[in-house]
Amino acid sequence: MEDNSEKPKGISRRKFLGAAGAAGAAAATAGFAWPLLKNESTYSASSNESLGYNFRGKHQAGVTAPRMPAGLVAGLDVRVDDKRELEQLFVRLSESIELLMSGARYEDRSGGFPPADTGLNDRADGYVPPWVVLSVGDSLFDSRFGLASLKPRELQPMPKFNNDYMVKPATSHGDLSVAIGGVTHESVIHGFRQLMRSVRGSVIPKWTRSGFNSIRPDIKPGIAPGRNLMGFKDGTANPDPQSDSSMNEIVWVQPNDLQPEWALGGTYLAVRVIRMMVEFWDRTRLNEQEELIGRSRDSGAPLGMKKETDEPRFTSFESHIARANPRTSGSEENLMLRNGFNYADGLDGNDQMDQGLVFLSYQRSLEKGFITVQRRLDGEALEEYIRPLGGGFFFVLPGPGQGSDPLGASLLA
Amino acid sequence: MKSFNGPKVGGLLVALTLVFAACGSDDSSSSGSGSSTGISASELVQETDNALIEDAVDGYRAYIGEQIAAMQAETAIFADAIRAGDAEAAAAAYPISRRPWERIEPIAGLIEDIDGAVDAREDDFDGPMDPTFTGWHKLEYFLWEAGDLSEAGPFADQLEADLQTFADALPGLELPPGVLTVGAQELIEEVAAPDGKLSGEEDRYSGTDLYDFKANVEGAEALIELLTPALESADHDLLDAIEASFDELNNQLAQFGSFADGYVHYDEVTEDQRSELAAALGELAESLSMLNGTLGLE
Ligand code: HEM
């Protein structure tokens, strides 16, 4: 992380016993056993003195990070004139993201300047930085930068699905998107503010949504990390992000996928901001709620089964989970990694609560993943209780590799 | 250390943008301060040993003098038209008369209650007909909303009297060096504020926000011009960045008109165009935020 090595100053002198020890300390600070921090493969101490995510690598680390207590996603438009300026923009974004994710300190400035760091986070031992995932949207491949021939084969504007009549252009799409996750809201907001100030004027933020997840301490595959705002366990049937073989199968674009070569190691991101009619939901019979989802609300077990981890056996294909993953031959091609968060943003103009799910899914094929699954969900009975408001399709840039390349280097090479 | 003992007008925006405003120690309770405009003297850097900045302060005093003279002359035309009941002439003179004020708007914070008297919005009062609501926006209301100037005359008199008070205060006004840097910053932050020009809140009845917008930019440019010798030696790249941002902003504004030909009604500026303006303002504001530190005004 040569970019950051000159910048950090005044890091606490406390020594950690490598990443795992550091992780434990961070987890204790965060107030709960923070699972990811125990895993040295995705989360490493960038030095003995501060914690950080590994920005460098084949893939962007945030994609396979476990569900976070706080999240934010934004659609951004770029405001640069040509490909050269776009390159410079990616360099600035990458420097900003690398510094953020490293957890390193920002430069000290004298009091006559605005501080380089927002100051939202106490930098005591155990500060856990946010991760950032940078993606590109369909519109970046229009005529402005001469990138049309390099567009990932399946990248396209998000079409209108069955229940999408409240989806607005103003809250959809973007030349770029950033998704940010962190253990506190402050760390996520810090991330977004630092990122935006580093590219002010060159990027127009179009829309953002931020939110939260309650995360159970003993997070493991097959067990949902938390609940969504319908009160149901969310994430039960998610693939294991720590399994490289699953991720290569389900998430990361592979050499035989007929993508442009630069896209290897990236993935498609589908973002859907989906409002829930929570007042109505809270007036709905439990039996109906459970039939709509296909699982028991309290235990998370598939209907007719006992435990959350039991494999569903469907007799009808009406429920949300049966439509989403019918478990028929061939349907394993439609798997995806879901990693979203809940949101609650005050009231709408009719005094009703604007709450719901910021759905994020990562998949190796947009067509086989999100689009196929959403087409199967189109017309589901759950639609009565939900209204998509926005979002978009993006392509998550491959990781920046081990050298000093910025994100997007392979695209703009 | 020089000190300035005037009460402070406004201050919310200042508290957010001033370097030393740790927690908004100034009270913004002075009555009817409309748009949170202006600098609080106590929070400005009071001293410099940089002769180039001292020259700039002298230059700024002269600039303020010119602007106040223009303000009084242009406001006289506006006030006469109001008193004569000539709505058309008054409407034409309204945005013109405001330009000098908008160019030196942050200075208002250095003079007691002036901003509340001449530039407040109806939001600070019991509705637009509240008799204590005075100033340009009151007259703007008579012209564009009420469509009746029969009771407007006394408010035109009052505006002229208040501007005279402003003019009279100038000779005794302390101008600490921090007024230059913070003033430039403030003019741009003021445009972008949620109740500022970008949102169309300022001239909500007339839609003449672009005149104010342009005048704010001109006021900031004048300050940078005065600071150019100091900046040339302190940080040429920063100066280049600031000048490029002004060019960009002025090019954008030019698509909506000019003072000579008039500007379009602010309603005609689309959401996308407002986003573009916001982006250019943001880029400029980031650069301006580096001025104090760069010039050693700690
Ligand atoms: C507000 C909207 C939604 C709600 C409330 C919701 C709720 C749920 C719940 C409670 C589960 C079961 C627990 C789990 O496995 O995570 C689930 C599973 C799932 N959902 Fe959704 N979901 C929503 C939107 C979507 C969308 C838009 C998609 C994709 C197009 C989707 C795809 C899936 C998939 C693939 C599963 C796993 C099914 C399985 O393998 O058993 N969901 N959802």
C-alpha cells in the first residue's frame, strides 16, 4: 500500500498480535464478535497498528464481505470530457478508496485548512474502516469515452419489471455506483463523504440510499445474519462468500463467459431499492405472511420443515423462495449472492413509512442471475406488499491487482 | 490583536463553513435575519504579516465603496419606480439593484442587523404582510405576488434609508484579512445553500435568482483577483484551479443570459442544469476552502 504509507500519521502505538488479534480487539470495540475480522483472507491488518481491508487483489473485497451493520449505495454520473480525464477520475477514486479501506490515518493539516478527515470516527485502537465497491453502469459505455465496444456483454439499463411502476429515472442507474459497508453508520458516511470530496465536480451524485442490518454474532452459511423489515430472516439461502469455489461458480466472471477480457474478476451488480408497505404488512395474518415468503417467520425454517437449515421441498411454486429458487434441474444456474441492507427513511407524502430493503445481488451472469430470478418473481403475491423505487444494473470492476494499478485499469488500458 | 465589537447577524452558515467555528458560538438571534448571510467578525482571522494580503484588504475596502455607491444609485431607480407605481420599471430595476448587495453580501455580517432589514425572506416573519418584514424581498412580494404597489412606497423609503445606514457604517468598518478568504468562500457556499440561489428559494416570487447567483460569483471573483498576488506566490496550482472553476461556472451561467440581456426565470433552469451548476459550485468551493490555510490565515 505504498500510496498510503506516507500519509498515515500518529497511529496508536498499541501492537496487535497480527490480524486475528487485531480483529478480536476491533470486534470487542464494536461491541460484538465481528465474524469477518477473524478471517485473515479477506480482512487483514495493513500494519501491526491499524486494521484494514485488502484493496489490492483479483476481486474487490467488499463483494464477498459478510453482511454489514451499515450500508450505503449510490448512483453517480461522471462529469469529465474525455477518456484521459476519466482515467484520472478512476485514479483519484482508487486512491481515495484504497486509503479509506486501509484504515490508515489521513494527512495532518494545520488548523487553517479544513481537516483531511471528516472526523466521524474515533481512531482509537480497533477502528474498523468501511469497504467500498466501485461499479460501472451501462451509460458509461455510450459515445462519450469510446468504450462502447468494451461493454460487458450483459450490461444493460434495468428494464421495467412487472411491479416497477414507481421506479423513477431520478433514483435509478448512473455512470458509476458505489456500495459501501461498515460496522457503524459513521464509518459508512465517512466513506461516502471522503469519496465525494476527492472527486467533487467530476462526479455528480444522483441518488443514494443508506441503511442497516442487525447482525447476529454467530454468522455462518445457512443461517441468516439478520432480519429484514418484514420481520423475516434474510440471507438464509445465500451462498457462502468465503467459499472460493462457490464464488467462482456464482459470482465472479470466468474466462469462458464471453465477457470482454478486461472484465475477468468482476461481477454484475443488481441494485433494487424496494419499499415495503409496512403498515399493511403489520396488518397481515401470520399464515399469509409465511405463505408469501415460504418460510416460518420466527424460525426461518421452510414451511413444513423444522429448522432454518433444512432444505426446502416444494409442493407448490407460489412462495417467494420457491419462485426465487425452485431447486429444479438447471435452476442452480440462477443463483446469486445477496448482500443488501434495510432502510427506513421517514414518511412519504401520505404519512406512511418509507421503509424497505436495499437489495444488492452479485452474479456472474446478469441474465441467468438477477433477470431470470426477477422474471420468475414477477407477479408473485408478495408484490402487493412491496414497490420497487429505483436501483440499476452495474458491473463491478475487477480488483486492481497486486501492483499499483487503479480500479478500472483493465477497462481503460 | 484587533477586535471588532459589532453584534453578529446571521451565523448558521458561517458556523458551518468558518474554520474556527468549532461549535457556532455566535448567536443568530438578531431579529429577522433572513438568509443566514454574513461573516461574524469575531471568527475571522484578524492579523497577517503578509503585505500582499494587506494590499488586498485595502483593495477590498475600495471595492466595497464602489459597490455601495452602485447599490444606492441602482436602488434609487428601483425605489422611484415603486413609489411611482410603475410596476414594469420596478420589476426591471429589482434584480439590477440587488447585484451590488449580492457581490458584497458577506460584509453584511459585519454591520448590525443590516441583512435582516434589507434581505430577509418572509419565512422569518408572520407571513409576507408582517409589517416588520422589510427590504428587497418585501418589495419583490408586492411586485410579483400581491401585484399592488399602493402600500409599497414606505418600504421603498425604508430600503433606501437602511442602505444609507450601511453606507455610513463603511468608513468605521474594520476589515480583518480573514474577511477576504472567508468572504469568497461564503459567497459560493451561499449560492449552494439549501435556502440559497441554487434551490430558487432566494427570489421565489420573481424567479430572478440567476442575477443574484451571477453577482455572488462576481463578488467572489473580485476577491480572488485581489488575492491573486498573494496566491501566486503561495500556491499557483490552487489559483489555477480556482480560475478554471470560475471559467466553468461563468460559462454555465452564460447559457441562461447576462446582465445586459437579462437572465431567464429560474424555473426554466432544469434539474439537470441545476446538477451541473451544483457540481461546478462544489468543485470551486473545495478549492476555496483551502485559501485560509494556503495564505497562512490560520
Ligand atoms: C422487499 C423485497 C424482498 C423481500 C422482503 C425478500 C425476502 C426474502 C426472504 C424472507 C427470503 C428467505 C430467506 C433467505 O433465504 O434469505 C428470501 C430469499 C430469497 N430472495 Fe428475496 N426478498 C425480496 C426481494 C427479492 C428480489 C428482488 C430478489 C431477486 C430478484 C430476491 C431473491 C431471493 C432469493 C434468490 C432468495 C433465496 C431463495 C432460496 O434459495 O431459497 N428477493 N427473500
